[in-house]
Amino acid sequence: MAIHVKLRLFRAFCYFISSRGFKFRFSQIYPTLTNQNSIAEEIKSRLKSGNACYHSVQNLLSSRLLSKNLKIKIYRTKILPVVLCGCETWSLTLREERKLRLFENMVLRRIFGPRRDDVTGKWRRLHNEELNDLYSSPNIVRVIKSRKMRWVGHVARMGEERCVYRVLVGKPEGRPLGRPRRRWVDNTSIRMDLQEVGCGYMDWIWLAQERDRWRTLVSAVTNLRVP
């Protein structure tokens, strides 16, 4: 949890000094942070690492000696943690969600293999809808959203005296011209996902104060089946 607190503080620091004309790029083992607070470079870096991990085990994923369940466990324990490292601090757009789903579908097609067409009799690769039906676990975007909600619940219960709480809910004074950039708390994992489970009209900070209630909401968001 400490690493995510540091990430939030560092993003606030990036926003502060970038507003004064400084330009820089920060990178370490965990995140790739920029002064524009853009997550695109981090997604690109995570997918690159995930691809390297995928290619190291693709022979196992296509082996006929291993069951489908075992292959899924390999994906969820070896590949997925590499891609989702630090995902609690991400603010995803639809384009980035699409990139993550494309990566996951590539891995799942390797796991489940091709299917023979009933009409032509030829082998073809599985469609996205078919992969969604075969893969019973929450997809990669759902996992990210649930992890973000789980982490933000911890932050909401910290109290106003904690610095990370003030960084999360604070609104910096002044902003550049143009449309305001989407803030982390405005992302779909908080308000819009709560709306999907019927709680979008409620204050998420108040909801997070009761651990059992928030845990139930996180589970509902995680297991929500959407195309």
C-alpha cells in the first residue's frame, strides 16, 4: 500500500512543477510517470513487459498436455501480475482499455486454441464474444477497476489528516486552458462503476467507511459481466 501512496504524492508533485514550466520524465521499476500525468507510457511499458512474459510461456499455453484451467492459472499468476503492477493508480481511457483487452484476448486465444467452423469446416480463431463466454474469470479491465476500488476504500478510511487522502480528493488551484483533464477519482472505477451496481448517486467516500459494505460493492463491480 505504501508504494501507491508514494505514487499519488509523486503525481501531485509532477502536476505542481509542470504548471511552472518544468519538463521531465520519471521512470523506475514500478511506474513510468510523466509531467503530463499521462498513463499512456505506463500502459505501453506494462504491455511490453507482459508480451515478453507471454512469449516466454506461449509453448505451455498451447501445449495439449496441460488443461485449460492450468493454462489460465499460468496466465493469472505469471503474466497478469506483470501487466497490472501499480494499476491502482491508473486513470484509463477507452483507448487504453481496448489495448488491455486486445492483449488479454491474444493470450486467451492461445489458451483456448482455434475452433472448427460448423458451416465451412475450416479452423478459425475464436471471436471476442466466444472468449468472453469461455473465460469465466473477470476480464483484465474488471480486475483493474476492482483493485482501484479496493485501494481507494483504504484511502477513504484514512481520514482528512492523512496527506494521501488530501492528494486524492483535493482540487489544485488554477489549470491550463482547454477541457479539464480527467482526474483519477472521476474515472469509471469510482462513480460510473458504482452507478452500474445501483449506487452511483451515493457519496463513495461515505460508502467506503463501512468495510463490509464496500467489499460487497467491489465484488459486485468485479463480477459484473459486460461485453
